[in-house]
Amino acid sequence: MKEVVFDKGLSEEKVKEISKIKCEPEWMCDFRVKAYNEFINKSLPSFGPKIDIDFDNITYYKRIDDKVHSTWNNIDKKVKKTFDDIGVTSQEKEYLDGLGVQYDSEVIYHNMIKELNDKNVIFLDTDTALKKYPDLFKKYFNKLVKYDENKFTALNGAVWSGGTFIYIPPHTKLDRPLQSYFRINTKSMGQFERTLIIVDDDSELHYIEGCTAPTYTTDSLHAAVVEIYVGKNSKCRYTTIQNWANNVNNLVTKRAVIDDGGTMQWIDGNIGSKVNMKYPACILRGDNSKGECISVAIASENQIQDTGAKMIHLGKNTESKIIAKSIARSSGNASYRGLVSIEKDAINSKASVKCDTILLDPYSKSDTIPTNICKNESSKIEHEATVSKIDEDKLFYLMSRGIDEEKAIELSIIGFIEEFTEELPLEYAVELNNLLKNNFKPICEI
């Protein structure tokens, strides 16, 4: 075991050192340097909430081990206890076909059932995939999310470390989900994983991502990039439940491209973080392809949830659906920001957007900021948005049946996000409900 911790701040020398530590090919080192130069020259995004990040006060690389282990017995006992306490290790055997765990900058644990090897499924941390499958890796890496798109894609390109690489061969369906879990455990830490998923023709994948961090007095940064390729008549579901601490700035770029007859589903839960900017995107390139994003965002005191989705229709007869549920309390800000664009050649396509928000006090805030564009006359876009308080009649009904006010409000909130939770595997829906209960205590005092 060999621990490595960089001093705070970033330079070209540190970028090169990351590549050297990882024993990467020359082309990847060159890519990192190009991305670093783009990062230092780009401004922060001009849209969305104000982001206050001291980039010189971030630790950009830390590892606690120089190996990826396939058994928990080889993991540091204190680190293993962290994942025992949050339930990661207990879920693996019962619910998953494979699990990867990242701790700060590096993946420390990775394992999958033998049957997946027999099906020629590739499920690795991204660093190992670069070494074992260089041609496949290079074919897809940085093709869907370019490093020079914005300041945070550039930063990820410069210092990316860890993440998940999945390749599902043609005509392959997995019985249970694959999961990765990301933990920031160091004060003022930056985590910059890179995830690359290829679901080849006539195949299916459900991938689950979980995220947590302890609370510190100084801010941390999470800036990930996710690229997903969905083949013909294939289906990919990407489920996220992020419960970052309220000192983590979560600035993530997620994008999928879908071929003929394919389906991409983003199931996106956002409970934690200080500032969260995340807009999962589907590029509906193939005819008859479908994209869907069902999300929930919960903003409490000192939290800004600026979330939404993007649907780009290119193929004929394409369909997209966005359902966004937002809850704001204690002066929190939970807003929807989205884009639907049906291009000229995407004839006979349709899109629907539904945004619902509950404000739990007079001081909280929510904005709906949609951009809907339709460039042909045979297609249509539907948009619906509501902002409301908790239904007093429903509360009265529940309380008249002997349920106290706190429990009645809790049940109302769980019912409000039912469209989201019903898309989760049962065990994760239960986990989310428990997170909500803890997050909103004592909600009746608001």
C-alpha cells in the first residue's frame, strides 16, 4: 500500500505527474495537458447559480492504495467500516452483479460475478480499462463530451481519475444492476471520475451510482464526466442517488447518444451538495429512439439545486420525456433548467416536459427555466409546470385519521416523488425514503 497526496492547487507539472503515477500512454498525458490549458483559460459558466470556488484550495489527487482489490479483506479496516456503515458492502451480494468503489481519487475495490466474464462483459475502473483495452477505450473516450466544452469538462480532462468503464456485448442482458459508489473523504478534496459506458446492439444495462461525503467547514469539488453509447434496439438505465454533504460543489456533465430503436433512461436523485448543476442529456440520433429523465431535487438551507435535462431529437419518430420533481425548504433553491430541441429532420417526433415543485416555507425558491425548440411542423412539444405548497386538504385528511403532522407531511412528500421512486429497485426506494425522513426532520417545525 502506497499513499500519495498532492499539495493543494493545480499546475501543468501536477497534471503530468498524475499521468506518470498512472503509467499512462503518451497520448493521454498530452490530452491532460491540452485540457489543463483549456481549463486555465476558460471562464466559469455564464448561466445558472453563482459558483464560488477557490481552485487553489482544492486537493486534486489523493490515493490511499496503489491497487484495486477484489476482496474487502484487503481494504483498510477504517475505510471498509465507512462503506459498511452506509450499507454499500451489504448490498453487493444481495442485489448486484458487480460493484466498484472509489475513495477520493482512486477506485479501491472492484468485483463482479463470474457469469459476466462468461458473457464477455467488461466492468472495470476507467484507469484499468485504459491499460487493458486501449483501442476500445480510445474509440469512445472524449467523443461525446469534449474536454473544451466548459471549464469543468476541461478540468475533468486534465485531472480525471477513477470512474467506471462498462462494455456490454451485443445480445446481452444482465439480470441485476452494476453499481459504483463514490466517496469524498478528505477536506477540500476534488473528485474527478470519468465514466464511459457502451451498450452494444440488442443489449440491456442498469447501472446505479451512489455518492456521499462527510461535512467539513471548507468546500470540496466534484466534477465528473459521463459518456454513454446506446446501440440499436438497446436499453440503458442510469440511476443516481447523490447525497453529497452541503459543502460539496457538484458540477457534472452527463450525456448519452442513442441509435435506432434504443432507449436511454436517466433516473436522477439529488439530495445533497452545496451547489448542484446537473442536466443529463440524450442525443436521439437514431430513428425511433427514446430518451427519458425522471429526477428529484431537494434543497434545504444553503443549498442550490439547479437541475434538469436535455433532449436533442435528430432521428425520425423519436420520443422524449422529462419529469422533474423539486422540493425546497428552509430558504433552499430548487430550480429546473432544461432544453428540448427537435431538429428539422426529426419528423413525427414528440417530447413532453413536466416540472412540479413544492415549497415548504415562504423563504424558499424555485424557478422553471425551459428552452423548447421545434424545427418541423410534424412534431410537438408539451410543457407543464406547477409550483405549490403541501396540500392542506391532504394533510387534514391524514391527520383526521390519527396521523401526526410530521408523519402526514412526510407521507405527502413521499407521495409527491412517487413517479421517481417507483423507477428504483425496491431496496433503493426504501433507502431513498429513509434519506428523506432524516433530511426533513423536524419538518413540522418549518
